[in-house]
Amino acid sequence: MMTHIRILAEHAWTKYGVRSVVHPHAGGYIEFEDEIKKLMQDIPHEIAGLCLDTGHLYYSKMDPVQWLRDCANRLDYIHFKDINLDKYQQVMTECIRFFDACGKGVMCPIGQGIIDYKSINRLLKEIDYHGYVTVEQERDPRNCDRSLPDASQSLAYLKSIGY
């Protein structure tokens, strides 16, 4: 898989001028700490950047603040999500797929969950991060009527703490 990532990233750059980023994702083939470390060992930052996702990191039992700090020199992109701790603890006992957990509401608007966005804000300033951040809300697509209010609430919370 690492060989394929390298080939695709090099092709995207040389043929199209597009820089690739790899996004470790809960429920994906690169999700856990050992898999991300293997990716960083095998794929230099010059070949492909890293897109870390606060929600996926926490969901896969990693500390988002620590991982953003440790990977600061490899970050090209960040996704912001938050996790409802009660629902997270529940779905961790159920042995269900990630998107089924999303359907049960494990992801919540930013500021209502467990992830420490004040510390992340301080860290991003400390590491002088100037890349992109996408605010996301993963959910069951059949339950999308709350998307706009949840996104608005997340943005309002982030603004209220200095983003």
C-alpha cells in the first residue's frame, strides 16, 4: 500500500502539479498509531503531506493535541470534529463500524464534545500553522437536517474561543 501511495502522490505532482495528502481515517486502512507511524516512515513529507483529523485521532484512541504537535512539520491540512464522550464509550463496547457509530451520534458539534479546542488553538499558534482547516460533522446521511445548525454552532464556538 505504501508503494501505491508513493506512486500516486508522485504522479499527481509530476503530471498535474497536485500535492497529495494522506488522511488517516477511522474505519480505514490507515487509522491507528502504528499505521500512521509506518506511513510517516515510508512516505516522506516531500512526497505527500499529512491531513490529521481531530475526531478520527480521538476515535482511534490517540490524543489529537499531542499528534498535531508531534506531526507539526508534516501537516498540510487539518480536519476538525468533536466526539460525544457518552456515545463514544457506548459504541466502543458494541463492536460496530465507524459510520454506524456516526449514525448513532458519536460525532457532535464542536464545543459539545471531549476534544480540547482551546489547547488546539494555542498549539496551532505555537507551531505557526498556516494550512487549511475544515470543520466537519460526520453523520448518517439520512439524518442531515441538522447539518447547517450544527455547522453554524461549531463555527460560533470556534470563534468564541479565538479562532
